[in-house]
Amino acid sequence: MATGKINVSVENIFPLIKKFLYSDHEIFLRELVSNGTDATLKLKHLISIGEAKVEYGNPIIEVKVDKEGKKIHIIDQGLGMTADEVEKYINQVAFSGAEEFLDKYKDSAKDSGIIGHFGLGFYSAFMVAEKVEIITKSYKDEPAAHWTCDGSPEFTLEPADKTSRGTEIILHIAEDSLEFLDDSKISGLLNKYNKFMPIPIKFGTRTETLPKPEDAPEDYVNETVETDNIINNPNPAWTKQPSELSDEDYKNFYRELYPMQFEEPLFHIHLNVDYPFNLTGILYFPKLGTDMQIQKDKIQLYQNQVYVTDNVEGIVPEFLTMLKGVIDSPDIPLNVSRSGLQADGAVKKISNYITRKVADKLKALFNENRADFEQKWNDIKIVLEYGMLSEEKFYEKAGAFVLYPTVDDTYFTLEELKEKLKENQTDKDGKLVVLYAGNKDAQHSYIEAAKDKGYEVLLLDSPIISHLIQKIENDNSGLTFVRVDSDHIDNLIKKEENTISKLSDDEKAALKTSLEAYIPKAYSVQLEAMDSQAAPFIITQPEFMRRMKEMSQTGGGGMFGMGNMPEMYNLVVNTNSDLASSILNTEDKTHQEHLVKQALDLAKLSQNLLKGEALTAFVKRSFEMIK
Ligand code: ADP
């Protein structure tokens, strides 16, 4: 038996590793199963180039838990190692790898948020084990080797009697890690990290019921057999060519990824690039409402089919983190911090590629089947609008597929909308006026009034819409957006002729005085001659103030800290209405006040502004009136 001392500069590398990676001990299993996978794939390669003259067979990796013996076994049928190779790869390569990792990690640990802790490799075994054994037999005609190490730099290496090719790693689980001896813990980890690894992974057995034979007697009892319980799918959809996959295959894969998700995705985007970087994956657009709810099932990042993380911040453009699916790329550096990621050139390229692919796919979907795209619009708009705000490249491409629906479900692209508005919605400066509603119910009367005048009214109801409107306006689009309940829309749209006022200037001045006596200060009274059938009192809000307020509430755009801007309203009074005349001609001051207040409350009610005590008082007063 040979014994030796591993040459490391840090005497106690293991306690350090353990300490630094305190929260991620569980990755040992991923690392060891990955090593078994690598060993198997290497053998396959050696056979294919004629270097190894052995039978490949149907190799699997087996994970076994020995609860009584407090051991976990990880067994592969890969290329194995000779004693010399153990000396070289385990004592030298793996150790130096561990040291190097530690060096790197110590620096970047300051900058929290390292992804995945990849690359620690074999030595991660010591995060959970107090002693590790390797029993390995190379595919070469050499005796098997048995290596043992208790975590100190001393090891033993002796011959073993293993005859089958491959490597068995035996972990003697430490007292503080006994939780890993739970079957459910291990199957949970295999499911998390190894679900799509390319070599079948066996964990325990399964009882399978055999089909009933045709000539079975009445009292036949189904026979059962014990079969290997394979926990992974070695050929997940993203590793295949899009041409090999049907729509159903994509949907099935979605269910495989998110077994608890019952809603079907709206569409998928298959990513596949091998130059100048390697990236495959499938992204799905889930059904999203108007609220940007916190995502539970997130995009998963893999490297060569090994799960790394579901925190893809910095890799996928932020607006696409609302999507689901898988990205697999060996070119994403993993032992760097988040800020390091953002500075990385390759990562920036990957992020740009994904943005471009998503834009291209959306454009294609729009062109192939516009009706279908329109139907899905409400479920995807939030992502797209957010993308337009946050990624300039996406904004530039968005014209080809981003839609602006009207309150009556006609969908315009921006160009189509401009054509439409040219007909009769321009203001005095020649700008096209886009009228929009943010809520069909709350702004119902305003929408109806605008439609009656023949105006086109859009329904723009995303929580971030005010930011987008602002951006489009500032983008030399020749458009100006006005919500239907804003400073009276007729002022903004150029009109052929104004309605003649029934009141003289003196009468108007008198009316204004009477109104201002009873109307709260937050309202600025505006008199306007409108059609006599139009509403007598209308409350509007200055578009600019309201929009700024909304923007500050939804964040971004440097609008923080403007949350407590005052509420400001206009009270537009139709001087041609009968009510205006009544107010003007009522001598009794009490009765006049009554009229004004009741009318104001009605106007407030239609704008959803009458609440609480004021609403109660209004209802009571109204009942009195009809008694
Ligand atoms: P890495 O896998 O990143 O090279 P590791 O520390 O995990 O680093 O392993 C070091 C080396 O030990 C590997 O490169 C490989 O040559 C060898 N090795 C580890 N596990 C196995 C295994 N199951 N079968 C064959 N060789 C292995």
C-alpha cells in the first residue's frame, strides 16, 4: 500500500472550502455525477476514434444511499483511472483545481452572488464527507486502484479487486451532513441538478406492472418486475434540432420542466447558435396578465445539460426574465460575480443575441398569423412594452409587431395608427393626437363622449404604459398621447368650428364666480361651450401631471421621489347645458350651492373620485331628493 502527502500550500483546504460554500453543500452530488458523466462521454469518444477497444454497452450512473453505513456511492461505467492516473488527476489536478477555486472564490466572495459555484469538482465531496474512497478500474488493461483520504492532505493508494470498468466514489457522510442520507433529499437533488444530464442516472428501483397476457385466466394477478429507476431524460428537447420537434413536443417539454404548471405556454422560441459562442435553449412565453407578478418558475441555466441556476439575471435581458424555459451555454463564465458577468463581452453578446432572436420570432409570428398574435397580445404585451423601455435594440425592432388596440379591439401597429389619426386627430401644431383610456370601466363616459365625436380611442392599460408613452412622444414620432379624461380633449384636437356659446361674457363671469364659491380649491374651473346634450360637469386631470405621477409610482425613468405630487383637477362646465343656466339663474344661494355640489359629486362619481364619507353623504342627499 502506498501512502503519501498531497502537495498543497493550504494545509487545511477542506475546512476553508466548507466554510466558504456553507450554503451550497448540496452541489457535491452534481459535481460527482458530472464527473461520472464526463468519464462516460470520454470513453465514448475514445471508442469512436479507435483509441479504446472495448464495448461501450449501455452505461449508466448509479447513485446509492446506504443509510446504516452512512455512505453514499456514486458509480459510473466510464473510462476509469489507473493508479498513476489517480495520482495525477486526483492528487494533483483536482487538488490544484480546488486550490485555484479557493483563491478565486476568496476574492469574489466579497462581491456576493456567485453563480452556481461551478468548477470545484471532485473536492466538493469533502463538503459533506469526512472520508472519501475511490475504487476505479481503467478501460486499459491495468489493475484497479483504491484511493482513500480523510480530508487531511494524507492519502492511501492501494490495488483493488474491482474487475468491471469504471469508477465508484464512496462518501462517508460527516455527522453534520446526515440529512443527505435521506432518499427524498437525494432524489430531490438529482431532480434539480441532473434531470437532463446526457447519461441515464439510476436511483433505486421501481416496481412495474407487466401487461396482462391475452389468454390470461379470470383470476389472473398481474405480474410485476423491478426495474431501474432512471431519474433523468438524457435527450431533452433543447438538444434536438427544431426540425425534429413538433408543437406537441415543445408543449410536452414545457410540462417536463414545470410539472406543477397547468397553463400552456403561448409560444416558444428555440435558440440554437454555435458561433461566435455556443448556446442552445428553448424560451416560452407564458400567459401574463397586466400585473408584473413575481415569477415562480424561472428560466433555468444549464451547462452541457447540467443545471446551474435559475437566476439568469445579467445573462438574459431583464425584460425576458419574465419568460420561462431553458438556456444551455458552456460559454457563460460561472465563477464570477453578477457585476463581473455584466462586464463580460461574451455574456453581452449572448444577451444581445437572445433579444434579437425574440424580436425576430415575434415578427415572424405576427406576419404568419396576425389574428392569432392579436389574440395573444394581452398576455404578452407587458414583456414587450417593458422590452421597448429597457432595450434600445428591441425598441427599434418593435415597430414590426407591437400593437396598439382600441377600446373596441381593433389592433393597430404604430404606422397603421398614424395613418388612421391623420384623418381627424391632429392638434394645432400638426401633431397626431392619440386618445387613450387606461381603464374601460372607470373612464366609460369619457370614452363614449370621445367616440361620439368620431375619435379613435386606444385601450392602453399596462402598469408601465405612461413610461412607454413618454418614450414614444420623445422619439420624434410626431405623436402626442392624451388620456380621454385629461384636460379637455377638445382643446387638443383641431376642430373645424366651435360650438357657439349661449351665454354672454358677463353671464359667463357671473357663472364662474358662483361656481368658484362652492368648488374646492383643488379644482380649476373652466367654462366651455359644448353641445347642450353633452355632460354639464366633467372632471379632467392635466395629462402631464397625471402621467408624471403614474411614472413615479411605477418607478424608473428618474421619477423616484415625485410620489407626493398634489392631485390636480379641472372642472369643465358646459355653458350650453341647462344645468349651467339653472345655476346662473338661481337666486336662492342655498339652492344654488346645492345644485353645484350635487353636480360636482355626480361628475366625481363618473370619474371614480367619490369615496367614503362624501359618497355616503351624496347617496343620503340623493335619496332625500327623490322622496
Ligand atoms: P474537473 O472534472 O473539472 O477536471 P475534478 O476535480 O472534478 O475536476 O476532477 C479532476 C480529474 O479527475 C478529472 O479531470 C478527471 O480526469 C478525474 N476524474 C474525476 N472523477 C472521475 C471519474 N468518475 N472517472 C474518471 N476520472 C475522473
